[in-house]
Amino acid sequence: MPELPEVETIARGLASRVAGDVIESVWLGSKPQPLKSSAAEISATLESSRIVDVRRMGKHIVFDLESGPPVKSNTKRKRLTSRISPKSGFASQWIVHLGMTGCMLVCQPDQPIKKHTHAIAKLTSGRELRFVDPRRFGRLSVTRDFEAPGSEPLQIELQKFVSLFHGRKTPIKSALLNQKLLSGVGNIYADESLFRAGIRPRRRAASLTHENLRRLYLAVQEVLKEAISLGGSSVSDYVDANGEEGFFQLQHRVYGREGEACLVCQTPVKRIVIGGRSSHYCPKCQK
């Protein structure tokens, strides 16, 4: 599943390419799973709207939209009543969650449409925004006041970070993956952060000292920023808005390295399962 660095990379790429463009028309596929809002609501909200910005919130891509004059199109739909949201400052927002295998691509109209394409937004520039998702765990919705469920990992202050985990009896790995606490951290970056902080994934969050949590806070910041700078990790289906892979997987120190020598102490990396999720760690470097 694309995590914070991958979603950030995609959002930045989309913003640089489609911000300022206008959505002329929308095609939605017949599969109901990707649609969190109704097809009629998505089409009515998006058509004739100008893309003001594209940004990330947690693991979601947020298209900030403002209403414009109707665009001539063969598709005639009734637009929703427009108003400016007091929270977002925009008339509406298009929210894209990529799920396990989703991607958002900017394409020329003559490019072949990939199998498992569930949405195509035609832009007045002549290009198309396409949402492709083979496993159909991704979601498309429209709203006016989207908020991520947890704190933003790259903006949270140390004391707030410490307070999120204080007294929690769950393993620290599970707590890091709880999107109601931190929005965006997933399996890869939790493992990598815990390794750099020297903390075993099974340790109860409540057992961690303030110094443990301070190291973890710094490790999360460091890992996420490094991953963003390298375009994320391509370990499965992830590609950015240009269809290109990331490179942070080449820097993984424990994730996906079960049985391989730790890059620090040469001890074989172990893999365990916590809450149904694989966790990788070094039994010597992490306590």
C-alpha cells in the first residue's frame, strides 16, 4: 500500500502538472467498490471545476477545487450547489485513497487505457487524469471539509508525539500503524523508523521512556523525509504520477530483508507478525 512518502510524491507530481487545469468531463467505471461517494455526486462536483492545488493529507490525495463556468461537453449533468467551505477554503475537494495498488496517472488521450482503470477525468488542456487500481481497495470521494483522522507525522511536535503513545498497552509497531494517532505511517516506514530508533516492534508503547520516544520521533521524521526525497519505495505496484518508480527501497535497512545480515552488526534480520502485519527488525540492534 502506498504510504506517506509515496502519496506525497504523487501529490507533488500531480500539483506540478495539473494545478490550474479545469476538469471538462468525468468517466467512471462500472465497478462500485472504488466509489465512496456516488457516481452522480462525483461527476457533478468535478465537472467544470478548476484544480487549484493537489496535496497530501495522511495517505489521501486531496484535489482542492473551485467552481468555474460550465465547460461545453457532450455529457449534461446537474451541478451541485457551490459554496465555499469555511474549513478548507474551497468549494469542494476530490479525495483519492490509493488503497493497496492504486495509482493516479496524467496521460495523453491517445495513450492506451490500462486494464483496471476506474476513473478518467478529461482536462481542458487535452490531457487526462486516470485512476487505475487492480485490486479495487482504493476509494474516490468528494467532500468540502476533509480532515485526516490522525496527526500529521511531519508537522507534529515532540511533546504531542510522546503523548500519543504514553500509557498505551499495544505494541509500538501497532501504535505507529494506527491512523487515528498518526496519519500516513505504514508498514515499511514503521519498521525502518523503529530500527533507526533501536526499538523492537513488539515492545509495549507504555514501556518506552521519554528518550525512547524522542529517538523514535526523530527517526520517523528522518525516514519519511529521506523516502520523499527518493520518490518513495517501489516494492510492489507503486509508481508516481509519471509512471516512474521510487528508489527508497534501495535504502531499506530491515524491511523485506528477513534472514539477511544487519547492515550495522551483521546479525540476521528477523521477521515476525504483529496484528496480522509483517514486522522486520534486528534482534541485536533493537531492544
